[in-house]
Amino acid sequence: MIARDKKLHFIVGTGTSVFVYGALYWLGFTTPATEAFLAAVAAGACKELWDFLSGKGTPELADFWYTIAGGALGVIIGVSVVVNFAL
């Protein structure tokens, strides 16, 4: 069973990349997939860095990877919406 924390990292990674993909597409970027994915990577890295520096959390490489995996799914969702609905 996947821990609740890992599920939350996955959800945040997905949400981050979907939001960034949609926002950049709306602003006129024609292929914002890379930027959206990198936004999720940055969010995961910043969260784990915050955990490490603040001492208020436990920095884990697995958390970072779950955020990245969610980011990849978010990009797939963003591309699928644009392609399938010809936005």
C-alpha cells in the first residue's frame, strides 16, 4: 500500500504541472510541456529542501520521485486535453 504522504506528493505534482501547462497555454505558449514538467520538479525539490533546512519534515528521495511522477502525469493530461479538444 502506498503511504498517504506519497499520494499527496503525486497529487501535488500532477496539479502543479496541469496548472502550469494550462496557464502557459492560455498565455500563448504552444508547447508548454517542458515548462510544466520542470515546475513539478522544482516544486518537489523545493519541498524536500524545505524539509531538510527547516527540520519540520523528513526529506525523502521517494517523495521527490512521487512528485516528479505526478508531474509527468499532469503533462500527459495537459497534452491530452489540448489535442483532444483542439483548444
